[in-house]
Amino acid sequence: MPVTFTFGEMLSARSVIGSTLAELGETHDNLWVLTPDIGATLVEFREKYPERFLDVGLAEQACVGIAAGLAYDGNIPVVSGMLPFLSMRALEQVRSDVCYPNLPVKIIGTHGGLVGNGGSTHYAVEDLALMCALTNMTVTSIGDPLMVGEVLRQSMTMRGPIYIRLAVGKQDVVLYEPGEHDVRIGKGIVARDGTDATIFTHGTVVAQALQAAEELAADGRSVRVVDVFTLKPIDEDLIAQCADETHGRFVVLEDHLAYGGLATRIADVVADRGIHLTAFERLGIPQVYAGFGDDEELRDKHGYGLGATIAATRRVIAQPSWPSSH
Amino acid sequence: MRDDAAWLTGDRPSVTELEDRAFELRSKLLHLCGTYEGAVHIGGDLSAADIFTALFHYGLRVDPHDISNPRRDRFLLSKGHAAVCMYIAMSMRGFFSYEGIVETYGKLDSAYGMHPCKVQLPGVEASTGSLGHGLPLAVGMALSARGRGESHRVVCLLGDGETGEGSVWEAAMAARSNELGNLVAFIDRNRQLMTSFTEERVVFEPYPDKWRAFGWNVVEIDGHDMAALVKAIDELPPADSDRPTVVVCETVKGKGVDFMEHNLAWHAGSLGAADLERAMAALEASREETV
Ligand SMILES: Cc1ncc(C[n+]2csc(CCOP(=O)(O)OP(=O)(O)O)c2C)c(N)n1
Ligand SMILES: [Mg+2]
């Protein structure tokens, strides 16, 4: 069933995963869907292709290992589950069984960031750092629910593994009209153009970055928002271009540890390519076990909410140009 | 031999009193499920309510006023998603304030949330919620007690679905290898995971035999029969014996509320005001049935 929507509406990314997999199951008879007891949204696929659906129960490690076994034999397995457990319990299977032989296993899941109010065992906050460390792994983090479908479709022709990170995936803001942006794995999306500073971001907080840019526009600030939905391989050229076009004023906002995720990857590009920045601020989760609370409250409490995003953006814009002695 | 620390003195409640407390625990759970705006893991709370009652009001040697006494029994909630059932059972034993739980559950900086957080809630023994962690932790604590010559027990409650995790069986093997007679696992055998019934996609049976094969002392009971729970606790082998014990408790997920029983939709959910009334009526009715 095709998904219908209107721009700006809420849509469940999980339902997009469900319908996209059911659609891809038709065109790819080697597509398998596996889950460790998190299959509620996979019903359509399960009913259409029961012989290519596997729910192993509470067994994340076996789930990823089995997926790798299937992939060795020419199948395209998608493992769908909760990311804290797929990225950590099954990490070695992901690394040695999937990434090492460079198999086309797709790992897609929810609970990336301080979302869902499950407490510290249930937030994947280190996952992007872990996944980016793995040779051969492509790493994505997606906020726009429709983009999830697009990325899944594109991933079908990839030779190696991909990690697809979502927030809760029940109620997601539709950020982009279809066709509005050229969505390509490995390329960033300029979600909003601007010239005073760039906010780099990914996943569920892209909406927050766009809102910050909107509020700053009210006092005459022109802020660019770049959705770096592919953290690895990262769009280096776009980063360099943003340094040129927005006076080297960067803010990085992410629902992930502030060190080890997108901010770190951008800092690496900046250092490796010798890009001159005027100011660089990172907004993300500090090194704490965050506790309970709803998403927005937790972001505010831990210093990467909307207010903090606006304040940081103002600070980088206020920073004198480099080199300031001129 | 167990020594007579403060918590050993005084009369323990009768089976009837325990049944009343289990009813109160279920009522309080439903109340939270009807008033809290988010989802509550009510299915697995209700299946474990009698086990929690038997443990916190009868079996465990714990003292709410002395939560770090080194000789206390340790309780580990491996199926951490039943946290609120544990909070309320413990509040009824004097550990926490029930009002505090109801007023702050799931809120920012609350000590009470979806999964137990030891950092914010002293009195719980470990932060759990990611399934498959409790039994290895319990083995560590039991080993330590053994090494120190202490006579307390370490008790761990697991979901049946949870025992799909390899770490459970790694710990089961270690427990037997190290002759940890001071370790007791209770399994909430409600025959449901989150999205399927057991035996449907994942075959668990012959379930008690799996534990037997790992060398454990296996006790099989109806996990809603309070007298049976009390008997299982009374008849536990001494803590200085050499085999860990597992009590496989046959239960019903959603027990006590007819529309939640055996219903995958009620792994977790929330009741509105109207459904809360309906659930309370169902709970009353099911109590009448069993009397
Ligand atoms: C490692 C891990 N994987 C997945 C989950 C999500 N989850 C929470 S409860 C649950 C089902 C557990 O079933 P069971 O252990 O039988 O518990 P019960 O039936 O008592 O609720 C799942 C999949 C989790 N908490 N931890
Ligand atoms: Mg169960």
C-alpha cells in the first residue's frame, strides 16, 4: 500500500518501513526480514512473505549472525529492531560477521537518542560512534519518515552493510516534500539555505534545527541547515562548501553523544582538509546516563534543546571572523 | 544456617493476606495504567504480580529501613520492564512512597521510570531493562556471597521470552559450575514475548527440561497460586547447598483482567479513564471467581 501524506504532517516512520519492505519483497525475491521480537510493524511483510520472515525472539546476537549467514548465500537480509540492543549486544556479530566480509545486511531500528523515555538502558546514544568505527559500514540517521523508505530502496543495490537509525518512529514530522531534495546516500541535504552560519544535524533533531533557523530569521539571521543523514561516508565537499559560504561558522546538533558522532566526524574533516573555521560549537548528549523524561525535556536538560541551539547559533554568528587580527 | 537479622523476626503474612496484597498491587498497577499518559508494561506486570508479592512480602529477607545491609537477600529484576510492579510491591513493603511513584512516574528526573535505575533509586539492586542481564549479575553476587561465607540468597526474576538471550544460558552454566545453591531464578512463564506467543515462532518447550539439562534444581508451579509460591519459597534448598534453583511459574500475561489476558496488544499500553473502570471491574470479577 502506498503511503499518502501532506507536507508538515506527522507520519510514522515505522509504517513507512513496513510498507517499503512489503513493496521491496515483491521486487526482490531474495529479501529477508529478521527481527528479535520487535516485529509489530513488519506485519505486512510477514503476511505476504512468511517464508522470508524470521522472528528469533529475544536473541539479537543470533539474529544478526543468521542475517549474515543468509547474506553469504546471496540473500539481502534486513534486521529490524531496537538500536540500543542491535548496536551493542550484537556489536561483534555486526563487526565480524557482517562488516568484515562486507555483506549486504541492513540494520534498521528505533530508539536512537534520548527518545522513548525508557531510561538509560533504552537509549542508543553511542551507536553512531560504534557503527562509524566499523570498516565497510555505511551509517545513516534519518528524521524525515518518507526518507526512510527512499534510503531503504537505494540500499538494495549496495554491496555492503548499512545502519539506519531512527528515533521512536511513531510520530515523525514530515520534513521534506517528495522530490524537493535529491536524496542520495552519502550526500548531505541542504534543508534550508542561509549564509551567516550552518547548523549540521541529523535524525529527529533536524526539525529542531529548522525551527531554530526560522526563529533566527525573525531577527534577520540567515542560517543554513544541513541534514547530514549519512554520517559515513560523510559528504566532505558539502562541509568544505558550507565553510566557504557561511563564514566558517558551524554548529553541530545531534541526538547522540556530543563526542563520537557527527560533530566528531565533521571536526575530522575540518582537521584533515585544513578547513579554516571561525567558530565551531557542538550540541549533543554529554557523558551522562540521562534518566527519565520526555524527549524535549531531556534535550533541554542536557543542553541541546531548541533554546540552546538558538543561543549557540547566535554565538557562532557573533564570533569575529578568522583571522580576527585583520 | 541463616542468622536472625532484624527482618527475620515478626510474623510473616498468611496466604490469604498475601492474596489480598496481590489484589491491591494489581489495582494500583491498573490505576497507574489508567492515569499515566504513556504506555505501561501492564501485561508482564500482571503476570508477575503474585510472584512479586510472594517475594517482597514473604520470601525475601530485606529491610526497607536498612537497604544496604550486606546480609540482605538480593533481588534482581531481570525483566526490567516490570519495574513499576516492583516499585509498587516494594512501596507496599515500606521501601518507597506509593504517592511518590504515582505522582512522578516517567517524569523528568523521577527515580521511577519504565526500567529500574539503581543510580536514581537506591533500594533496587541494579539498573536493568535490557533483557538478559539479570542472571549474570545475580551469579556474580551469589559468587561473592559464597566467597564471603554469607548466607543470604540472590533471587532473580526473568521473563520467559527473555530466556532466549544467550547470556541467560551462559550464566546458567556458570551458576551450576560454581555450585551456587544460594541462587534462585523465578521465571515468569507467561508464554508470550512482545509480539508472539511462545511455541509459535520460538519453541521453548520442553522448558523446565532445558534448566534440568543445565544441572539446575527445577521447581514447577502455578505462578498465580499463592500457596504454591509460598511452598516453593519454604522448600528452597539451603543457601549453602550446591545447586541453583529455578522456579518455573506458569502464569497468564495480563492476569486478572479478562481483556488483557493472552492478548498481545497488552504487552504494553495505557488505559483511558473509561477502560480503567472496565479493567477494575474485570479484576474484581476475577477475584470473585477465584474465591
Ligand atoms: C535486549 C532487549 N531486547 C529487546 C527488548 C524490548 N522488549 C522489552 S520486553 C520484550 C518482550 C519480553 O518478553 P518476556 O521476557 O517474556 O517478558 P514478559 O512476557 O514477562 O513481558 C521485549 C522484546 C529489551 N528490553 N531488551
Ligand atoms: Mg513472557
